[in-house]
Amino acid sequence: MASSSKSSLSPARRQLLLRLQTINFGRIEGLRLKDGEPVLETATIVREIKFGGDNAPRPETDLTDFQLKAQVIELFSHFDRIRDGVVRLLEVKHGLPFKMNVEDAA
């Protein structure tokens, strides 16, 4: 069953969610998944800076708990199916996962 609130997430998934909200716009490269859990220590974070735009983290970063957006639930659902692997690229827009490229076994 998919988690529907921030507080229901594992610590690793909460950490990734916070990172997405902090990035706001950008990407995460080389994110390893171990047992469906993200391993951020192996990833490269690339923030997109928009001149004349708001580059601050999302306001949700300060909230203790909130309902997860559909994109976050779908992301973690993919993690559950992939289990072990590498997300080569996870694109982030407005602090939410937008799209990802995943390495497939040959």
C-alpha cells in the first residue's frame, strides 16, 4: 500500500522528499535504490537557478506533515517495483518529481 503522508514515509524516503523540495528545480543523478529505498549518498544533486525567479526551497520543507502529491506517490511506487537499481536521472520541477530515467538490466 502506498504511503499518502510525509509522516508515513521511511526515513530515506523522507530525506529524498526534503531534497526534492530543497532543490525545487533541477535534477538528481545516479540515485541508487536498495530494496526500494533511495540511497542519497551516492547521488549527485544539480540545482537549476533561474535568473529573476524564485530559487528558494519549497515552503513545504518547514511542515512536519502533509499529504503527498500524486507525483511523489507514483515515484515511490516505481521504487517499490524496481527494488534494486539506479535512477540515472530524476528531474525535479516545483519540488516534485517530474520524470526519471532508469537503468534496465540487459
